[in-house]
Amino acid sequence: MHKAVAENLKKYRLNKQLTQAEASEILGVSTKSISKWECGLTLPDASMLPKIAKAYAIMIDDLYENNPETHDKSAQRLAAIYDATTDLKDFVRANEEFKRLERKSQLTGEDLMAWGAMLCKMEKCAGEQALLFLKRALEKAKNTDEMLYFRIYEQIIDLQVANGNVDATVRELQRKITGGKKSSEQYALLLYALNKSKKYIECYEMFLKAIEVFPGDWRILTMGGDICWNLEKREDAFKFWNKAIKLNGEWDVAKYSKAFAYEELGEKEKAYNMWMEIVGVLRRKHRDIEADKVEKRARILYQKR
């Protein structure tokens, strides 16, 4: 067993193109220890095995194989491990190995295919996990924070749009509107989903119905502005955004829409002023990271006037 482990330690170190000195630095042991392991004089302590496996891009079990195959596809192997486990730590290991190969210009076509497939799987897994967290957040915000609830639901819709699953949400919201007590929140969310799905005509028709039932709802008015903008009804868009802001000045979404619209129209002074209004709203809500980002955008725009 000593002999097999010793041979494997040397083989996998060389596969990574590491000298004993480089390996010792990575592992935090002396070069003499590395030499003793590879000569079969001693074995690494059990606590070192995970660190060795990570450094050499292998599994711990690989060290104990009597006749291991020469492994020059460490990144692909780690990607296969992630495919089996979907563990974030395994993804990070594989991703770092692909990046290392890319820096050395050693990526093969098979490597690129494996890397792409792994990233696709990671995106899918991350999306599923994100949806679970967002639904948990939705439950916490329900009946306690109206604005937060609406923002979370918008994020869920955005995620479903990205995954091509938004139609189910649209149908669910449509059932709620037609099958029971109508709420402005349900209308606004349905409008958001339709708009994000680029079903602009259907969305506009639904907006006209919603605004008759809830003429003073700032969320519906905001969505009305967004829909009109997408249909190139510019004057109507600003009219609805302005009404929404007048009804609820702390609702930053309508202000975001106006700021982007001013930028698109080339009205930089108005865009700058609107971005700075948003900064004020965000500061009051203690969303300072987002505020810093918006303020940076405003400053850049100001310099370009």
C-alpha cells in the first residue's frame, strides 16, 4: 500500500507539473516530507489527504489505486465529480482547474465542452436553489412588507423568464384574477410577467382593464408606464410614471424607468437628476451598496453632459 500511495503521489504531482518545492509550498509542508511520501518512507497524515486531493485535482481514493491510469484530464475528471455530486465545492475545484488550463493555453476541445456543460448544470442548480430561497423570502415578507413582497415576486418572475418557465406564472396569476377576489397586487404582478415575456399588446390590454379597477395604484401605474414605453407611447409612459411617483415617492422602480428613458432619449441632465433622486431613496432605505452603484452611474453621466 505504501508503494502504491507513493507512486500515485509522485504521478499526480507530475501531472500537475509541480516540483516538490512547489507542492510543499501549496500543501504547507517541507520538501523533505514530500520526498519521504514519494519514496514510500512515510505516509501523509490523514488530515492532509483532502488538501492533497485539492492540490492535485484528484479524489482521495485515487491515491490508493494500485494501477491508476495516467490522468492528464484533471479538469474533466473534476467536472464529472461535480456532475455526480452537484456540490458547490466540487464545482469550484473543477472551475479553478479549467481556469488554470486556460491561463496556460492548454484547454482542448473536450475540456471546453466539459467546462461549458458544467457551467450549464451549475446555472440550472443555482436557479433551482435561488427559487427556493426566493419563495422562502416571499413567505417571510407576506403580510408584513408590501414593497419587499412585490420586489421578491418580481425577482421570481425574472428568474422564470430566464429559465423559460414564466408562462406557468402568467396562467396562475390570470386564474387568480378571473377566479376570485381581484387585488391590485395580482394585476401588477401579471402585468410585470406579461411585460417581461414581451407580450406587449396583451399586457397593454390587461393594463387598461386593471387601471379601471384600481385607478390609484402606483404599482399598476408604474407597469403602465413601462408597457407604454415598450409600445413607443412615450408621452403616456411619462404620464403614468409621474402619477406613480406622486402617489408613492419611495417606490424607486418608476424612477428607474424614467432615468433609463431619459438616457435613451439623450436627455442627460434629466437622467442625472433622476438617478440622484433614486440615490436619495436608496440611502433612506439603507440600500447603500445599490446606492453607491447608482451614484457612480450618475457621476459618469454627469461628466458626459
